[in-house]
Amino acid sequence: MSLPRVRIEKRLKQRRFLMVAVPLGSLVVAHIAIAILLVATGHPPVATFRRLFDAAYIADGALTNSLIAATPLAFTGLAAAVAFRMKLFNIGAEGQLYFGAIGASGIAILLAGQSTPVLIVAMIVGGAVLGAAWGAIPGLLRAFLRTNEIITSLMLNYVAALVLNYLIFDSLSYWRDTSATGLVFPQGKPLVDAATWPVTTIGSVAIPFGFLVAAAVAFVVWVLYTRTRFGFEAQVIGDSPRAARYAGMRTRRKIVAIMCLSGAIAGIGGASQMGDFRHVLDARGLQQANYGYTGIVVAALARYNPFAVVFAAFLLGGLQNAGYTLQSAEFPSGLVGVMQGMILFAMLGGELLVQYRISLARPVRHVRPQTESAS
Amino acid sequence: MNSSIVVVVLASAVAYGTPLLYAALGELLAERSGVLNLGVEGMMLVGAVMGFLAVQKIDGAKGVVLPLAVAVAALAGAVAALVLAFLVITLRANQIVAGLALTILCGAAGLSSYIANDFELATDPARYSFEEVNAFGLQDLPVVGPVLFGQTWLVYASWVCVVLVGLYLSRTRPGLNVRAIGEAPAAADAMGISVTKYRYLHTIAGGAFAGVGGACFSLALTPLWVDGLTGGTGWIAIALVIFAFWRADLCLVGAYVFGAFSALPLILQAKGYTVTPQLFQALPYVMTIVVLVIVSSGIGRRRLGAPASLGVPYVREER
């Protein structure tokens, strides 16, 4: 073994400039990798990128559409960030969002005669409650039976999707449109006009109400994690469960609480789907969108910082919007997924540079540590 | 009798359980070495698209092209897994995020779709596909004939793989090492086993199996290209590994049980019962959760537990 050994040591202090330089560098690396792929398959890279960014952020109405695509990702991203920060790997935002949509549309149908402000509050609460309830299942299992939450939350996504299908396609449920056409072509009951969430227009850009809600949620999460005892304890539990228990923190309660909070945020995302965009419990559309999984990418890109999540959601939302817009043209399909994956890979790789110091050490002979303690 | 709907459904449960079985065997190898690879769906799709591409573009006789296509699919899955292995083993990235990233990168709206689009794969059906082989002339036996002996080569090969993987993990020295690494990487390291090398090799082997699983779709079950044709099988494979208590033989049983559950509503509906198909479709997921709860509670943990280091990167300096 005379190769120079790469030494990787944990940094004791994280260097500030790296926290900015590494994400930017990752973006550059990812774009270079994608450019290579484009050239290798005979597409002009610069022109392709230009079309992509034009469709995402510059063209008429592009920003509006990008915000529409970004809104659910901001919610699911925040849901993932809240849980992942405590090392609770809730990958069930997908299912929790479905349940949020079920709750919000159910309450909107129930309160059909009410005014818009009442309906908005009711829908947010309804979405949050059902989302939290669905998130509580893996939380309770993890807290009391030590069951791995990654797999249970993943499995529950599929169960939630089947519940959604059952409500719309295989039953005459409260949510299904039971009018003549609704019986032939199964779909959800359309919500009343008063249940449509308002849009704020700045210049030519329409900002969905849900996006503002997401920004507010991001602020609340930030306060929770940086300014309250609850957030502090949650992070201690995440970093060192033993130390937390030794200090007398209520670990189990906190696990359930965080999973409920995560589920509630995803659930509000589902409510926003109903109020802002779909206005009908759209079983197929919600399942095809994969908001929950993309939200985890968003959270990871943002390094679980709530404000960065909103920004990352906007970036990825733009990409997705560009993907839809350019779908029909001779634009390479699948490029958007490749870009998302590449950017995330580059980020994950770059994370090593933030956390660790890498140095090349010359091969050292005969100096083996005598006392290698096994822990 | 062999054309009765029960037999037909059972036979299709075996056929549709096969891609699941391959993917689960691959995930089993990776998880036994301590790597939780959530990128199965992505690796399957890359395998599916590359296998399909190989069938369309390689000239030759059917008997040459098809095995070659399976090899290409395995290679594609292995390369995808290598990327993940580099990230999670060498760069110590979070396994969950990296696995999801792999699925997004390779998945239905990613690389597999990009490749299919670029080579215009969606326009034509596969030039060759695996067909049912009458094994030992036993296809005409009642019930078991069509279910067990009227399948494609991919199905028969999967049985061999189950035996090989099972024996490898339980009866060979390297297999013992893998299990040791999955349980206690620090102890294995102290024994002189290279944790890094083993994890790399088994993650990559897992990717190859997933690639073959994907090829089961594009070369046998639905021999044409549709984006996302695996339809979430990769995720079920992850569930199946748990359901099978991390054992190869039970993966086989589980794959067919899961296959049967998706086919069961059809039988019952054909017999005139009104059934809620979602109830049956949800059963594999619910059962997996139940199994996981049993495994993680007291009794189960001692006898059937998951590899203790599953999902935890091994950093020698931090043990």
C-alpha cells in the first residue's frame, strides 16, 4: 500500500465561506455533467440550458407557473426539513399530503355555504389535522415500538394513495362527484367558488396564497428551531439521543410531536393543492406529481434550513415548470429529472467538503497506532 | 382445468413476482452489508431501458441477443449502483437522500425517459422478447404445470439466483463476512475485513439484480417501452426484503404472495364477488408494516432482526 492515502477528518468548525461556495460549486459541477450528457447525445448544451431557463423564469407567465409548481414543493420540503433535522427520516410527506387534500376538500364540501376567509382557515386546519394524523402513525410506532420510520412512512404513502383511489374510483364516497357525469367519469366533487384561495399579483407575477402560507410556515419553523426550547431539545435528541435522555428530555413525546408537525405541514400542502390549484380531489393528478419525494430533494438541497427550502422549492419548481412547458417540443424528455438528480448528487458529494477536511498524506511506514481502541 | 382463472392468476402472480424477486434479492445483498439503497426503482428503470435498447440495436440471433440484453441491463443497474455506492460509502452521504436522488435521476422522469426518448424506443415493440418455455415437458400437468413449468427463462433463472444468494449468505465465508459487516462493521473491520470493499461490491451486485428485474418488464412482461413501466415495483422490493426477514428463500415466497395479492381481486371479481381492490392492494404494505413492528419489538429483534448497521455509514475514525 504505497499509494498516497487520502485522509478525511471531521472539521471541528464549519467554515462559513464553504457553506456558500460548496452549493454554488455543486450547481456548476452538475451543469457540467449534464452538458457532457447533452453533448454525448447530440444536443446543443448552451441552447438547451437557455431554453430551459427561459421557460422556467423569463418567458411570459413563466414565473407565475414556476410559483405554482414551487408551492407544493415548499410544503413537502419544509415537512421533510422539520423531521430530517431531528434525524427522523419521514419520507411519508407524499401520503400526508394526500390526506391533507382529503381533509381540506372534505371540510370545504361540508362548509360549502361559508365565506372565503372561513373556508381558508377551515381547509388549512382540516389539511393539517389529517396530515398530522397520518404522520403520527410512523411517529407513534417509532417512539413506542422502535420501528424504523423510514420504511413505515414509505409504506403508508402507498396505503394513502389506495385510500385516495378508493374514495374517488371505487366507492360513492363523500368526496366523489355523484352527478351523472361523475358516475361515468369518476372524479372528486368540485369545490364551491368561495373555497378558491386568493391570488396576490405583483406586476405580472401571480403569487398563489399557498406560497405565502408556505413562507409563513418556514418562518414559524425557523422560530421553533432556533428560538424555542422545543426546537433545541428536538435537535439534541436528533444529534445524541442518549445525551437527551440523560438530560431528562421527553424523547418519545418529541418524536411523535415532530412527526405530527411534519405531517401537518405536508397536509397544508395538500390543502393548498385543493384551494389554490385543483379545486377537486384529483386522485390521479396528485399521485402523478410525486410532490413528497421531490420535497425531500428540496429539503436536502436547502440543507434543511427552512428559508432555503422555500428558495430551493422555487428553483426546482422552475425546472419542473420548464419540463412541462417544453414537453411537446423536440426537447429531450427526462432532462429535468436528470438535472434534479445530478444537482442533488453534486450537493451530497459537496457536503463532504463542508463537514470534513480532506488532505493527502504521504505513505507512512511502520507507524501503526499501538492502541487502537475498539468501541 | 389449466385454463381456469385461478391457475391463470397464479401463473401470472409468478410471472409478475419475478421482477420483484430479482430486485429484492439485490436489495437483500446491499442491506445485508448495511447499505439501505432506496434507489431500486431508478436502477430497475435504467436496467429496463438499457436492456430494451440492447434488444433493439444489437444484431444477431434471438438466443444471443436476449442474454446479451439481460447482461446489459445488469451492467446498467450496476453502474447506477456504483454512483450511489461512491456517494454513500466513500463520501458518507445520507443514504436515504442519495437513494431518492438516484431514483429521481434515473427514474420515470429522468435518465430512463431521456434515453428512451433519444433512441426513440417508444415507437416499436421489442424485436425479441422472452417467451414461455415448456420446462421438461411438464407444462401440461394440472395446476402446477402452467404455474411452475410454463414460465420464461427469466423465471427459472430467478430460482437459481435465490438458491445461490441464500447459500452465499448462509454457507460461505464471504457471506458470513457480509453479515458481520451488516451487524457490526467496527468488529468486522477489526477482524481485517474491508468494510468499504464489501459494501461497494454488494451494493453494485444489488444494482445488477435490480437491472435484471427491470429487464423482466421490458424484455418479457411488457416488451415495449413506456416511461416508468416498472410502476413502483422497486419500492415494493424494498418492502419485500423486510417482509422476508432479510432471507433469500422468504423473498421468493414473499414475491409470489405480493404478486398474488395484486391478482386476487381479479379472481374474486370474476367469481362474482363485489370486492374493493384497494383492500387487497394495500395488504402487502400493511403486512410489511406489521412485520417490521414484530421485527423491531423484543422477541423479533433477537431472532429476525434487521442488520444492525443498516443505513449507518461506517467511518473508521468515529467508531
